[in-house]
Amino acid sequence: MRIQETIKPMDIAQAFLDKHPKIADYYNRGKAYGDFIACWEFDIAFEVLMELTKKNIPCLRICNSFVIPSQYEELAKNMIDVASYVDRRGISKDLSTKKDGDT
């Protein structure tokens, strides 16, 4: 039996949404929304990088990950957990809150 014949892409997507209900409303909103979420993630990582830098903690950022001395691991994890999005570029106002197909 081939997996391609038994599992449909929509079944995978629905299983993902069922498993992660907190983000389900943000799924299937189109490319512009997906680009915004990627940008949002990048901006949050930037806020964490700025906080680490303010604390004089050496940090190398690779995409949305951080390379830091191991003694700061818990501090960095806590910073990531509490970091909030700061719209420094004013892009949030340009984003529709409706899903594709909503009226």
C-alpha cells in the first residue's frame, strides 16, 4: 500500500489543525498572511536578540534560532516565551483579518 493513495493532503492539514487549535484560525489565510506570520516570527526573534545584546550576552542569530553560551539557555528560553511582537514597520495595518473566501 502506498501512502500517497491512502492519505490526502487535506487530511494532513486537518490533523495539524486539530492538534494545534490555538493557531488554527491563522491557517489558510493566503500568501500575504503567511508572509506576515513569517515576518512576525522574525521580528519577535529580533526583539529577543536586542534584549540579549542589552544584557551583553554574546549571541549569534541563525534564522530564528540563537547560538549563545550555555549558561544563558534558560534566560533565552524565557525571553522567547515572553517576547511580544513590536510592529516597527507598520505592516499590521495592511493585513486583512479575514480568511480567504470570507466575506
